[in-house]
Amino acid sequence: ALHLADTSSSIGGEGGLQNVSRAVARLGKLVNQWGPSYFEQQDDFGDVSASSAVAAAAGVTSASQKLPVSGGWAYTLPLLASQQYATALAYLAEAGGALGLLQATHVGVVMDAAGLAVSDCSTVSDGASSQTLVPMLVASFSASLQELDAEAALKYLVLLSGKGKFVKEQVERLLLETRQFEVLAGKLASDGSRTKAALDAYFSKSNVSSILADGANVAIQSGKPADAAELLVLSGHFGALFTLMNRELAAYLVASTQEEFTKRQFWFNAASQFHAIHLAQGKMYVQNALESEGRMSLGNTFQLLMNLVVFFDRCREKQWEAAWVLMNNLSLLPKNDSEMTVKVEAFFQLDNCVKQIFHHVVLAAMEALCHLFRSLKQEGASISVQQQNTIDQRLDELRTHARLLVTFSRLLNLPGLGDGDTYVRIAQLEKNMM
């Protein structure tokens, strides 16, 4: 075949080797020109070309495409013989179906491990195929395994040497697509440590933690905050976890649609479960982690938001007395004029996620006061003079709270209060108590 490609060359000496190299390149060009139909059996061959290497990377065979009798090897072997390695493996992965992808992946991995460039021999060097084809084949084959065996899929990904960033990204993809978090990353023990799992066989503890944290970031960007929360728990990045939970709790604190109510309930349940497992019964590893990160305020915000969820639930259920008692105990609002400055300063120290929804808190607190006032005033219509004095005193206290609340709101310059509607509602509620 070499002599057919170049019969005028001598194969002796350095010039002869160069001539052979050129002859091999020309032969490879001829094999490419002849195409798969020249080599494969015509009676069982679909429309397959060596040029569509992208399909090989995806590991997908068209439903209308017939697999050649040889499984793709009738054309792959001449390509390999003429050193068209990249084209050969791409064609085999595409034309050979699932088995072809398996075979192309294994040949590519062996060549990569041996230090051989998986590229086509040509007069013009092209290193791009060598750098991308094998990783793409491995990623595609790994993806074909992941639903059946996530550990096996991981084993193939880590076969790639010198592809650290690519491997890490593919492992993150494997985690998020399979959601086999316990199989791949373990679970949290009672002391807060993560049990070893499949990832620990190939990566250091710090690298596993980094992969989990980066995977969580990808999950957040993909709109999968629940998966992100699980990965952050396993990574031990509790500061990032509290930031996520606080953001989600605040976002759905005042739900208006069924979808929002569902998400609100999900995050409240998830937060309650996290608290019961990792914060109750004297467990300190989460607090210690937050303290070491200098982010203890996140824990305080978490506790505040959990209480605010309960407060809004009580308002929704018209448990006005219980709602006001809880709000009073949270010490967010001034109880007398002397506390005004202190409470204003305390507000500006709150987390942004709380400050952004605080106008809803103020409005709900005013509604609770108004309902308590109205209910108490109705009770005073048929009681003794002595009882009336007690009720009048209580009504005065409620009016005072309402007045303080209006003043407090004006001093805070709350987001949402400048739109007219919210502010008007608060002011009107106060007037109703006069």
C-alpha cells in the first residue's frame, strides 16, 4: 500500500523515513477519500461517514442508522494502519454503536496511557484531536454507564491522565446527573465527618470537598438548590450551605402561589431536618465550622428566618396573639421610644436577605396588632367597668406598639415601602386603631 501511495521513494536513511511518512499521510488521505462504503459490506450498511466525529463524542447512534456487519472495524483497521488514529476512533465510536463506543474508548485510553498522540498522520500537524477526542470518548462512555453503575462510570473518568480540570468537571456532572451522592461521596457521620466513598479512592479529602462544593455551585446555577444543599453538607462548607438555605427561606417567606408554597414548605422541612440532625443534642461541629470561617452571623440569620416562617404561618392561620407573642420575643421591633435607636442600628446589622423582605415582616406585625386591637375592642362591649379599665390599658399598649412600628418603618427606609401601596397599608392599619 505504501508503494502504491509513493512508488518513487527509497525507504533507506533519514530521507527515506521522511518519504515513508509522507507516503503514509497520502495513503491516509486516500483511505479517507474512499470512505467507509469502500470497505464495509454494502448489504448491511447505513449512512455513516468518518467526518461526523461529533456524534462519536456524544455516543449516540441514529435510529435509522444500520450498524455495519464488521461493527465498524472494516474501515477502522485501514484508518489505523494509515495512522489516521483520530478519524479511526471517531468512526468506530459512531458506526459501531454502543460496542463501538466501548472499543474506541478503550483503544484511545490505552494509546493515551502509552503516550501516543491520538491524531491523524498528515503533512500538517493537528494536535487538537489528540487533546479532545479521548476525553470526549471517555466522557461519553462513562455517561452510558452511569445510570447502571455510577462507580464504574467514575472509574473511567479517572483514567484520563493530565486532564485534571476536565476530569473534575465530568465528576461534577456525574454527581448531578446521577444524584448518587452517598455512593460517590458518602454521608455525614454523627461527629460531622464525611464517610469515605467512591471518590475517596481517587481524590484526596480536600479535593473531594472541592469537587462537592464546585458541584454545588453548578447545581445552583442550574436551578437545583436542593441538590446543592446536599453537596454542601457533604463538602463541609457550612457557611455556603447556610447562605443557600437563608436565601431560599427568605425568598419564599411570603408565598403567593401554590408553587411558592410548595418550595417554602420544602425548604422549611429541609432546614428543620438539618437542625434536628446537625445542630440539636449539643452537636457543635457546625458551629465550630462557622466560627472558623468567621461566619457565625449566618447561623443567627438561619434561626431568625426559621422563626419568621412560623410567625407568618401563625398570621396565615389567624393566630394573631401567638404571632404577636413570637414577634415580640424575636426583639426585632422597638417596645418603647428609648429602644428606637438601638433597634434601627440592629436592623442595619441584619443579613441582606432579611432586610430585603423586612417590609413584609413590618406589615404582618401591624396586621397582627390591628386584629388584636379589633378583637379586644369587641370584647369590651359587654363587660364590667373594672374589666373595661384593663382592656383600655391593653388597647393603649397596642396603639403604642403601632405608633412605634410606623416610626420605626419610616426610619429604616425599607425596600418596598416606597412603592406607596405597602406604606399606605401600614399607615391605614394604624389609623384603624385610633
